[in-house]
Amino acid sequence: MASNWVGELIYEGKAKRVYRVNDELLIMEFKDEVTAFDGARKERAPGKGRLAAAQTVFLMRLLSKYGIRNHLVDWDGDRKILVRGLRMIPIEVIVRNYAYGSFLKRMPLVKPMTRFSKPLVEFHLKSDELHDPLITTDDIIEAGLTRQEQLNEIMGIALRINEILSNYMVSRGLTLVDFKLEFGFDKSGNLVLADEMSGDTMRILINGRHLDKELFRRGASALDVVRAYEEMNRLLGIS
Ligand code: ADP
């Protein structure tokens, strides 16, 4: 189903284009492209945009059922979603269940894929130039990005999301290694989950095999990524 939503292009990022519909709403269009290393590696990936949009829609709707407020309004059934426009907090919130990726780089004393005693929540500044550096909660407060209470709320929501997603993944035979979230504020100052939830922003394994963008970081082709996302969608029960 093609959408008849119209908007003015206001931003083009690595994975999505953002269009402004009006004061309240944005369209986010998922690109048929896969990128890694802050855009240094990039390939066309026909079909990926729809698969990632479908993952985001499915997971955000799942979270809504558990009362997690998020920006999703509608889906065109293809590569576009309609979302509430927010004042974004320029940080990436990462939740980790197993030791992987940049965690291992900064903490080589832990063996890869060690399961943590409890999920870890960490914050990175959104900056391609600086390669999204790890930042402390004090850094965030001092820079005026959020207040302490809001940061506590973000951590609580991130952990709740992890519980919901991990349980769902386990029920489907999958392992949720880690994932990234972004949050923004709506006009009333409420915290709202934003951006996307897809194989681009989560590490998901089936019997130790990646169904996410890690494949591309490790040299697989864009076609391999599209096939993995198709498999993820089948396993998650996403149409
Ligand atoms: P990047 O900027 O990292 O290359 P994308 O290609 O995913 O990322 O671009 C999407 C942009 O839209 C990101 O900057 C993200 O923070 C922003 N965004 C996501 N959801 C919303 C929202 N509800 N309101 C405003 N901006 C949003």
C-alpha cells in the first residue's frame, strides 16, 4: 500500500530520510541501504527499508501494549512510518545483556558473549564526527541535555523495554544481545521512545548466528543482510 502522506524533506541521515508533515507529525522513510562504521561502508540493499520499517512497527506496537510511550502513529505498509515529531535528546541509550562490540573494546578483561549479572545501561553522545563517545550521567546533566530525574526515568524505561523484548525474543528462540534506543520530549515535556528498532539497532542471534547488521560490519554483502532481516521477520512473526 503506497501512502499519500506528504511532507517536506528536513533531514537525511544514514538510514532514513525525515519529512515534516506539520507541527506535530513527521514521516520517516527507511532507505534501501545498509551502512556501517559511521557511513564509511555503504551498499544498496533493495527490500531492506521495508523490512526495517516492519521490525520497528512491530516492536513499537508490542511495547505500546505494555504501556511504553513511543512516537509511532502509522505505517504505510512499505518503507515509511508516520511519527510524532519530538525534541530529540542527542544521546544513544544502549542496553547490553551480553558482552559484545564496543563494550569489549573498552573492557577487554571480559570474555566475548559473557552474560552480565544484570543488564547494563550506558549512554553515548550522538556524534558521527566523534564516533558516538561513551559519556557519563554527570556529563549529560552538566551539558543540560536532561535533568537527573529524566535520566533516571530513561534508565527505568530502557530496562523495562529490555525485559519485554528479551522475553519476546526468548519465546521465539532468539537471543537479544544488545540494542540502542533514542528518546525525545513531546510538547508536554513527556519522555517518548523515538527513532527505530530494527536489525540496524539491535544484535539478535539464533543459535549463535547474527540476524542483524553485525553481518555487514563483518564483511557480509547487503544481500546477506536483507536475507537475515527476512529470516528475523519470519521468526518474530512479522508480516
Ligand atoms: P542518523 O542521523 O544517525 O544518520 P537516521 O538516518 O536514522 O540517523 O536519521 C533519523 C534521524 O531522525 C535521527 O537523527 C533521529 O535522532 C531523528 N528522529 C528519530 N525519531 C524522531 C522523532 N520522533 N522526532 C524528531 N526526530 C527524530
